[in-house]
Amino acid sequence: MSNRRGPQDRPNLDRRAVETAVPAQLHRTAPQEMTLAEQVEVEVRQERGSTGAQEQPATPPAGYWLTHGAPPLVVMAIIFWLGSDRGSADQTGGAIARLLRFLAPDLYARLSPASLETINVVFRKGGHFCGYGLLGLLNARALRARIPPTAGSKAALAAWAAATLWAAVDEYHQSYSPTRGSSAADVLLDSIGAACWITLYLRTKDKTDRKGPVREQRDTR
């Protein structure tokens, strides 16, 4: 007689026990194969829950309106103030000439009126780029403190839209000044500056936030 067993003679395995045992074994071995950053990311996701629930808005820091809400409003007020005759090309050109005459008299003596005009234009366009870049950054900083970290793209878009809208408002305001004028090109330059500064800020902020949990995890080991 043959001692070979047929399929009906094989012991029945509890499929549910196998299905639960295999993932459990994988769960025990997976952390050994993951990097430290991946382990931290897994732990953060587990803390948030696996039900797919939406993240709660971030808790604003103490004194939020003073440290985060007020700075963008101050910058907006300064931009609006400079949108009058106080920020005209004649005003900035005269200030640049006086500064060069005081700091570098020899250089100033060699500069032609056309060169001084070019310096004035570069200074003014740079002021547009940096001024609205700073406004966009402060907008993103204020929004970033009130929304979940994963909603960074929404904060960037809202911060950029607010800065661009204020640029359009300021250009409209300048159209009522005798020595100023409105320019769509300036609004475009302002929006580009805001986009660049917002992108730089959020990328730096996200990188810093990712390094924080990893550093804390290393310190606990």
C-alpha cells in the first residue's frame, strides 16, 4: 500500500490565522528594513489615525495676532504709504544720489545722469520684488500657523493671491497720485516676487519640520 496522502488527507489550515500571522510577522520585520525617517513618518501617520479622518487645524501660538497677524498688515500699510508721491521716482532718485554722494563721492562724480537713472530703476523694481516677496512670505507664515502641515499648498496659494491682490490695489491707488502711475507690469513683478519668497519659505519650513521629529527620535534612542 502507498503511504502517499491525498489532498483530502492533508490537515486543514485556519486561513484566518495564516492571514493574520503573516502581516504580523511583516510588521515585526519591517522597521528593521526602514530608515529612521521612514519609521518616523509611519509613526506620525499612526498617530493621526488610519481611518482617513481630516486633520484638525494647527493650534495658533500664543500671541498669534501680534507675532503672525500684525506683520503682514504693517507691510501692507507701508506699501500703501509709499504708493503716494512719497515713493515717486524723483524721491527715490534724489535719495540714491544723496546716499552715493555721501558714501562714495568719487564714484558719484563719475556717474552720468543716465547711469543714475538706471540705478534708480533697478532699485525701484528690486523694491517691488522684495517688498511683495516679504508680504507673501509673511502671509504664508501667518496661514501656516493656523492650518494643518499637509495643507501647505493651500497656504501658498492663499498667501500669493492676497499679495497679488494688494499689488493690484496699490497700483490702482498710485493712479490717483500726480507723480505716479499704474502698471500691469509692476503687478506681474510683484506677484513673481511673492511666489518666489513664498516657495522658498515653505520649502525651508517643511524641511525644518521634517528634521525636527527625526532629531527627537534620535535623542530618545
